[in-house]
Amino acid sequence: MTPLFKKLGNALLLFGPWGVFLLAVLQGAGVPIPAALDVAVAACVYQNPANAWLYVLLAAAGSALGCQVLYLIGDLGGEVLIAPRVSSANLQKIRRGFENHPVWTVALPAMAPPAFSYKISVLSAGAFEMRWLSFSSAIFGGRLVRFAALAVLTVIFGDQIVDLFSSFLRKHWMAVVIAATLAVAVVWSVRTFRRSAVVHQH
């Protein structure tokens, strides 16, 4: 176990699970602490695997709570706030995503490892007026899946998982993006087929 990893785990354990929750709120609100939450969750799970489920829940809940700040900023700032941060082509893709699949447009980036930022999708959710309940459910669900996967991998591989995770994403980020895109396409196709079948039945 690396000294820094061990020190962080011990420090957070002094605050109990609420240390992870507070860090998650700060990161969700846009405080620039990339990968810090992942290291914290992995450290706590490594130190106390019996409470892994609690760290996962609190990390997801804290992240969802913190994201409300960015959602509100996006809601107040509107599309004008998003436009300078992305290309016009990407802005159009984001708009279509919220028009057709708002939940997946938020949830998929929220599941992504540290190499990807989900903050633009959170701001956009507010800017494009996604329903608050749908947004909150999507961001919580996405982060829950993400931290649950991290916890499982930490139990299996130990304290090196954060480095392994980041290294994998740097080498195979395109494959991850393609896989996520295919997953959305499959879900969309199945839902469209079911709706068509219901219409024809009536």
C-alpha cells in the first residue's frame, strides 16, 4: 500500500463515512479536485471493505448533492453559459441528447472514470431545462454505478486500482466511448421497437 494512499485512508476514516460524503459534495459542486474522490473511496474501501457499500452510497449521494450547484448555475445561465465551453457541433449533439435521451445524456458521463469530465453534462442539464427529479435520479444512478465498480475493483486488485483505472482509460478511451455509444444505441433501438409494437397493436 502506497504511503499517500494509506495516509489518506486513515485521515478519512477519522471523519468516518462523512469524510467521503463531504469530498463528494465538493467535487460535485465543481471544486477542482480531479481523481481525489476516487482515491478517497478506494482508500476507505481498502481499509474497511465491510463498509464498502456505505462509502459507495455516500459518495454517490454527496456527488449528486454537489451537482445541484452546477445544475442551478446551468439553469440560471442557460445555453449562453455552455456555448463558449464546447464547439458548435458538440453543442448540437448535447442539445439532441437532452431532447431525445436526457437521462442517458447525464448518467453515462457520470459513470465515466476520472479521465472524463461529466461537469458539462450537468451544466447542460440545467441549461436545457431537464426535469430536476430526472436529473437527480440520473446523476445519482450514474455515480452509484461508477463508485460500486470502483469498490469492487479495489477489493479485487487492492490500492493500485486508481492507477490501473486511469492507465486503462488513457490507452483505451476510444473503446470506452464506442462501447458507451453502442449501449445507448441498443437501449434506444429496443425502446423504439417496443413503442412501435404497441402502436401497431392498437
